Amino acid sequence: MPRLYVSLTVWLVLLVPALALTSAVGGPAIVYLTGLIALVALAANAIRRYEPMDFRALWPVALALLLPLACMFVTSAVRGGWSSSEVEKLLRFALAVPVLWVLLRAPQHWLKQIQWTILAGALAGALMLIITMKTLDRSAVVDIGGRYNAVAFANMTLLLGMMSLLTIGWGPSTRWPRAEAGLKVLVALLSIYATWVSETRSSWMLLPIFALVCLLGLRHWSRRQLVYCASGLVVALAISATVIWNYSSRMQGITADVQNFATSADRDTSLGIRLQLWHAAVKMFQKSPVLGVGPSNFRSELALLEKQGVVSAEVVKGYGEPHNDMLAAMAGYGVLGLVSVLMLYLLPAFVFFRRLASNDRVIRVGAQLGLLFCLGYFAFSLTEMMFRNMRSVPTYSLIVVALIALTTARPGGADLPARRG
């Protein structure tokens, strides 16, 4: 395979974490450009026969990335309606498959440089979020950088910050190991502070996931060491939860929101609106459990449910999705949609989990990054549609395939599973 195809694809993909929160057009441009390069590389390889056309290494990640598009075609073919925006969004997942094929031919040390673009993305996101919250307000977040709402922006900032912290496990990559580690710790702390000032509640779900991923990466430790480490993490999580709950006014508002919703005193609070949307999505799924009602029909179905008293007029007027990726897939595409979105998160997560057993530290830490990324996205999608717009799709799909390629064992590498002691 000519080196040009591989080098262009790698360096473009490595830009994605840095552009995730800073540019609304960077990710989409890269997924189309790298997809085109990868398809040209595949065609050239088929004609020139540089190497065997072996696609076994793409499984099962390719299945996860292609399932949403296949599900959409099935539902649209049966219902007879097509959404061009939905086709384009799901095509961006599918384009990551040929990109993965090219990335698997890249040297591991090239792909390892993703640690710096993850750090850059976390730092930029944290600074943008802090400055915006200090000078303006939460509603202004949607007008900066990647143009996400405050919840998604905070989610991504904290996720990138914690991923950057994990890369310390690779050891120093520069001549200044202390400064390097210190910078990563500082960026992680900035991402935590930015999430705090954003007043976003759901982002904190990442902390127990981060603790779990850290523990899973310590498979080579003795049982006693794991117990001590787990105990310390539990104490740290308990202290963090106490501080967040007692000093965050929005966290304390959850109790009042639940009480108001239960008594019907005020159903249109932040939490109350989500509960109404989730209930409505379940109703739509029950109406058409196999193929769903179609993603473009969500708002019209909400209007029907308003007449039944399921949702309020405020919900119908202001919302066109259920603030939950799983429920959106269930309502729009039925069981097929639910399976496809679960596989999108969990199949790559399972691959990364298996690779945590590697004796190769680069693979093991890379697998921690991938597992945290997939599980973090999955947790965030329970209260926010992380794939609400098409801009977020390249961020997820290209970072996943980059980390899959990074953690794929190279010939002659130390890739045998570690013995359990």
C-alpha cells in the first residue's frame, strides 16, 4: 500500500479530537475527505494488488458502524419515506469503515500521537466553556466552536479531559516527563472545572465510569493492590458526589423537579420535560415496535400525544427529539433501531475490553481510552442525544476507528493476553 494514502488518512483523522469542540465543519470535512481517500486506496489496492484484500480485522467494528444505515434503509423502504439528512448522518458512520481499513496499515507510533490532539481538544473546550460561562451564559455555548448546546459541550469537554489524563499511562513522549504529566493533569482539572461552571448535571456520570476503566486497566496488579486501589476510588467518588450534590444548585433542584412532576404542579422543568419526552418515545415505540414511527415523524407524534395528555404544549412547541439516543432509535426505528444504536456503543466497547488484557502497554492504555470513550458516550446519550446533529457523528466514528487501529496488535508485538495472577 503506497505510504501517501496511509499518512494522509492518519494525520487528518488525528485532527478530529482537536476540532471536535472548536469547529462545526472540521469533523464533517475530514470524514468525507478521509472516506474518499480510503475508497481510492481500496480501489487502487484491488487493481494493483499491493496486498491481499483482507477485511477480517474490520470485524466487528464495521458491523457496528454499518448497522444504523442498514436499519434506516429497512425502515424507510417499508414505510416509503426517506430523509436526506438522516441518510447523510448515518452515511458518516459507514464512511469510517474504509477509513479503518487504511488506519490498520499505519505505524502504531503515528496513531499514538492522538494523545496530543485529545489534550488540545480538552484544553480548548475547557477554556471556551469557562470563558463563555463567566462572560455570557449557558445559552451562548451553542454559538461557539462546534456549536453544541451546553450539556453536550460539557460532556465532550470532560470526556476528552479524562481521556487525556489516561494517556499518562503511556509514559513520557517528550524529554520533559514531569512537565508532560503535569500538563495532562492540569488539562483534566480544567475540564472538571469547566464542567462545574457549566452547571451540567449529567456529565458527572463519567466519573464512576472513569474509575471503573482505571481499575480494569490494572489487571496485572495483585488482588491486594486492586482492593486498595478500588477502596481509594470509592472514597474519592463518594467525596466527589457529596461535594457536587451539596454545592450545585442545579443538582439540588432535581428533588423539586421530581416532586413537581409527580404532583403535576409543574411538568415543564428541565427534568420534567425530559421525563415527558421519554414517556412519549416509549408510547411511540409501543405504537410501532418493529420498525418505529420514523425519525421525521417524532414531532407530529408528539402533537397527537399532547391531545392524550402525555406531554404538555411546551414540549410539543420546543422539542423534536427525546433527549436520549436509545429512546430516539426505539421511537424512530423500533427494535431494529435500538439494536443498532446499542451495537454502535457496545461492540467497540467489547473489543476494547478484550484488549485490556494485552501485555503491550500501548495497546492496554489505548484500550482504556477506547473503553472510556464508548462507555462515556453511552452514558451521556441516556440524558442527551449525542448524535442529535450530524457534526457529532465524525467525532465518535473517527475517534473509535483510530483507537481500534491503535490497539490492533502489530506483527511481532507483545500482544499476548496477560496471565491472571
